[in-house]
Amino acid sequence: MSGFDFSGLLVFLGRRGDDVAELVIEHVLVVTVSLAIALVVGVLIGLLVWDRPVARSASITAAGIAITVPSLALLALLSPLLGLGWGPTVVALVFYSLLPIIRNTVVGLREVPNHILEAASGMGMSRRRVLLTTQLPIAWPIILTGVRVAAQLTIGIAAIAAYVAGPGLGQYIFKGLSSLGSKNALNYALTGTVAVVVLALLVDGAFILITRYTTSKGLRA
């Protein structure tokens, strides 16, 4: 791989700015879609198992084991079934997002003080209504923390999904690695890598704001 040349990088970015912007949009979209699916599935599982010790332990353990599967191996297994591109990418990202979301949903629901639950029940609320209107809003900041962790995971893993022609910035990283020794190999790899890091920082900042503005004022520290 040729040495780094900052002026060459600027020329590279100037010529390929539109391509980089398109890859950033693709990266954000695939992460957003995957997180939305994982949020629905993960919170639903958490709501179903939070007060059932066996089911709770089994769900968290299964999600914990699942996240240990190497991402390249999972993508390679999914591609014959789902083809290349978005299909295996979204499934893999959802797969890796479930653990922090399920775990934080369970923790958040279990940490709601008993006196609050008793007060809600004393007002004549059904168990389901207490869960949805009292416990879930109180647990929401903890759940969002799990989603925030999942977002950081998926942003990184989405780059690896270029291995199966997935969308996003990983295409530049893999293109740079596959063209070692060429003039722009380092520029491709560096652009993709730095863009992923910057995107991760921006998304993390966005989650701080989302948590602030979607959390009841009474629950803010």
C-alpha cells in the first residue's frame, strides 16, 4: 500500500464526495432499519419474560451466545439463504442488536420500585396496564441505553457486511483492502474507516438527545 498523502486524500474526496455521501446514507438506513426491528422484537421479548425467571434467563443466555458468533461467519451462512446485499445485512444486524435491548428491557422493568407498582394496582389498573403505562415509561431510559449500545455494535458490523455486498461504508474499506499497493488503496480504506468512526460518534450524540427529550422530566437525573 502506498504511503499516506493528505493532499492526495483531499483530491480523492473531492472526486468521490457524492459516492461517499451515498454510502453514508446507505449505512445510516441499514442501521436504522435493523435497530427499529430489533427494538420491537427485543422489547417484546423483554415484556414477555421479565417476571419469568426461567424464560428470562433462557432469553438473555441465548442472545448472549448468539452475539459470540463471528460476524463474517454469520454473514457467510446467511448469504446462501438470503442472497447478497440488504437481506443478510439486516438479519445479521438485528441478530447482534438483541442482547443489549432484551437485557436492558428486563433490567429496566425489574428495577421499577414495588411501591409504584402497588400504587398503580391500588388505583384499579390491570397488570397489563400497569406494565404498559407505568413500568415501561419508567424503564424507557434504560431501554434506550441498550438501543444506544446496539447502535454502536451495528454501525461497526454493518461495515463488515460489505463482505456479502452489503450497503454502506464497508464497501470502501473492503475495496481499499482488496487493492493493496494501488494508488488509492489507502484513501479508500481510510475514508471508509474514518467515516464509520465519525458516524458512530454522531449517532451516540443523537441518542443522548433522544434519551433526554423522550424521558419524563421527573425521571431525568
